[in-house]
Amino acid sequence: MFKQKILNKKSGILTYGMTPPKAANSPERIAEIAQLQIDRLKELDIDALILYDVQEEAERVDQERTFPYLPTIDPATYSDHYLSQLEIPRIIYRCVGNYTETQFKDWIKADINRDKFSVYVGASSSKQEVKLDLPSAYTLSKQLNNNLTFGGVIIPERHILKNDEHIRVVNKIKQGCDFFVTQATYNVEASKNLLSDLYYHCTNNGIEMVPIIFNLAPCGSTKTLEFMKWLGISIPKWLENELKYTNDLLDKSIHLSRKIFEELLDFGLEKGIPIGCSIESVSTRKSEIEASIQLMSDIKELLDKKMKKVEFSVR
């Protein structure tokens, strides 16, 4: 079902994203964390689970990282060895520059007879040394595994500065990307500007649009807010003020995230742009993780309602 939704370019894809545990944890602690995550996720009605491949990104910005960087377990390893109880398709993020061509080929060809899904991430900055670039990763994937469906990252904030993110997306579609996932979305104006430019470019050039999955992440503290800004997430000043000066920051961020996604979804449905949603918590705090599960439920209800209206109007 998930693969068909992607390949048929359907709206309404819903995923949940999370980062594997820190590599420094003991095997017993990793198993304990995994079981907690399984218990949270097994009842969720989602299309896929995203597992992130985290890189340090120290060269991307001059400011000190809000939370210290600690290496995490390889997402494919975590998926196979610790989350096998979950009967949910996995989307494995790959920071391709961290892998040699041989390492990347070995991963592509592993379990070649089953459906695999991935999102390929390039270098975090031009200063970062890479062992493998994105075009090579795309080419190898198409050559070596017909059951591997891969996507890319889309950054609306980058469109504000360079006004060419839609061209990047189109070039990646031409190289084989079947879907895209954004980073956490708080700037609805930047996102709609990008969608608009992408839509009209594709329409004018006879290019079929692929699903764009917008990421939402609740924010439960000013420290999480600062970390989001460090990650490069664009938070408009008015929205930042709304979060900083509210009596309940977490509840406010959930409310605003719902409104932002509904506006983007309506914009996409009106134009026939396939829009989906992914939820995550960038914090490991229990309250923010639980808030992300609540937001997932809210977005699921919203998507069901909107998709039913679309199906009814088609009839």
C-alpha cells in the first residue's frame, strides 16, 4: 500500500519519524528504548516509519550546538535488530557522504528481494568532505535494486534565500526521486512559495509532481526552540513570539502545527499537488514525544476528513 501510494503520487501519506538511540547505550538499554518506541507506535495507523541517519553538521553554522552531538545506531541496523516486531514499512535515511561506494552498494543490494525505502541526504555544507555524492547514490540505486524506492530532502527555507529549491527538486525527480520529505515546518509562507513555484514549473514543463511530505515537530521548551533554529528551521518572528510568551508552549506549538499543515494541505489539494505529513519529536523529553503522538492522531483525523471530501467530489 505504501509503495503504491508513492508511485501513484497520492495525497495523504502519513509517517512518523524518529532518531535511533545513541550508540553509546548498552545493548540492554537500547532494547529497552526500542520496546518503549514499539509500544507507542504499534497502535498508530501510519504508512511508514522514518528512521534518521544523523550527522554532526558542525561545519554548517558557527553557533554552538544547543544539544551536544552524540553518534547514534545505524538506522538500518536499529530497524532490523530492534524494531522487527513492528509491521510498518521503514524509510531509512542515508547521509550518503558518510559511506564509501562499496559500503553503499552493499547496503543497496542487501535484502534485494524485498521492498526498501530510503531518503538520501547530501552534505550539510560545502565544507564537508564526502565519500559519495548524491548523483552517484541515485545512479547506483537505480542500477542495483529495482525494489528500492528512494526520495530526497526538500528545504523551503533554502528557497527564501536562493529561490531555486524547485529546480533542485525537479532535477532530483529526473534522477529518480519518487518523493520528498521536508525538515520541520513552521514557516507556511516559505512552504507555499516553494510549492507554487514547483507546481507552475512542473505544469509548464509537463513534469508530474511527486508526493511532498511536510514534517511537523512539537516544541515544548525554549531550549527545543533554540535547537530547531540551530538546525536551520525557519520560525517567523510572530510565531516565535507566540511560542515564547504563551502559558503552554507545547500545546500552542501543536495548535500552530495543525493550522500550518491544514493550510498547506488545502493549497496542495486545490492544485492537485500530492501532500503528505510526517511527525517527529526533535527532543527526547517524554512530554514532547507524547505530544508528537497526539499531533499524529490529530493529523490523521484531519487527513481522513479531507481525503473523504476529495473522494466524494470526484464521484
